[in-house]
Amino acid sequence: MKLGLIGFGGIGSIVAGQLATDAAIEFVGIAARPSQGERIRTTLGAVPVVETPQALLKLKPELVVECASHKAFREYAEPVLEAGIDLIAVSVGVLADAEYRERVLATAHKSGATLQIPAGAIGAIDAISAARHAGLTRVVYVTRKSPRAWKGTPAETMIDLATVTAPKLFYDESAEHAATLFTEKANVTATLALAGIGFQATRVQFWVDPAVTQSVHHIEAEGPCGTQVIELANNVAADGKASLQTAMSIVQAVRNRQAVLRF
């Protein structure tokens, strides 16, 4: 399988390192900054590094994986899907914009390509999406992170992170609002909303907790199928920033494409 990769930051480099060991996968191009060329060559060898969707498409990938940013998703998603190439993407918070979401999905429908969203940092999306068919009545997503993990986000305007000494809820809104406001920190809220009852009906709560050393994700869902309670406490990767669980969910999605036994 000829693979194109968008992004070679913390998550992208982990994904590349994992998939580089698969004999059935050939990296045909990496969309990344030129300054990352040396790191890319160290991991993947002499793979072309490009900066535009057109340049990536010229390399004729059979599958493209996005693990970069909202900006990259907006730049690459439509050209890739329009070319009839399947896309696996994690920066899906941009799909909180209903008009843009419909345009992206219409592009995929017209070309016959698919947009696949891996579970990312959260789990049991298959259970949520399955229960949706029977009719979910309530979905709530709660995350707890340390004050350090919330730095550089809109949380800084909502709470004084430097003075927090006990767990504190500082945000309680819809998934639509969360994905739009928190961008890179709230892609999981978009994933959950798309799998379940939508952006407006899905509730999102953000906590800051000085005692937390991992990223804690808690999901509650209710409906005719019953009650679901899902909780993960995720470690970060060696770089201290990237979510290892997110990276591995991308690896699983790619490997599933060729697996005889799929989960």
C-alpha cells in the first residue's frame, strides 16, 4: 500500500516509525515543513517531503493519513478526497463547522473516497456508534488534565491555572462550542459527536486537576441499548506532548486496511 502522511510532529513521527516496519506499506511522500527533512530521512530514508496537496497527490498515494493540525486538514482534506483517495484524519475538530463538514462529506461522496476517523485519545467509539442506531439519549464527555496541560489554550482566560490547588470544573458546553474554541485540544469531542448524537447534543466538561499526571477521558452514554461508561487515563509519548494512544489508533486504522482479522 502506497501511503502519504500529512504531519511529522510528535504524533506523525510515532506513526511513521511504527508503520515503517511494515513490509506491505510504502511511504511515497510526507507533507511537512522542510526543516523536518532530516528527521524524516532518519526514520523513513529518502522519502519526498512536500508542502502542498498538489505535490502530495502527484506521488500517487493510495491512502493519506493526516495527523498535523486543523490548518493542515483544511488545506489537504478536500483535494485528497476529490482525487478519490481515502483519508484517515485526526484533526477533526474542524468538522464542528456544519457548512464545512457538509462540503467535505459531499466531496467524498462524489468521488467515492472515504474519510475515516480513528478513535484517537478515546476508546470504544465502536460502542457509541453502534448504540446510536438504537437511539442514544445522552452523551457526556469529561476530561481532566493538569494545569500544565491546559497552558496555551483558552483555559488560561477562564481560570488562573497557576493558583489551582484542587480539581475544578472550568468549562461546560456543547461539543460544537468546545471543538471550535479549543481546536487542537478538543478533536476527541468532535470524534465523539460524529460517532454519537451530534455536536450540539453532546455535552463537554473540562476540568483542571493538579493531582492528574495523565490525560483522563471519561465518557457516559445512555439509550435503549443501555448505559455505557468509558474511562481512559492516557500517557504522553516520549516527547512529553504527543498522545501515544492517538498515534497507536492511527497505526491500527492503517494496519486494519490490510488485515485479515479486523477489530
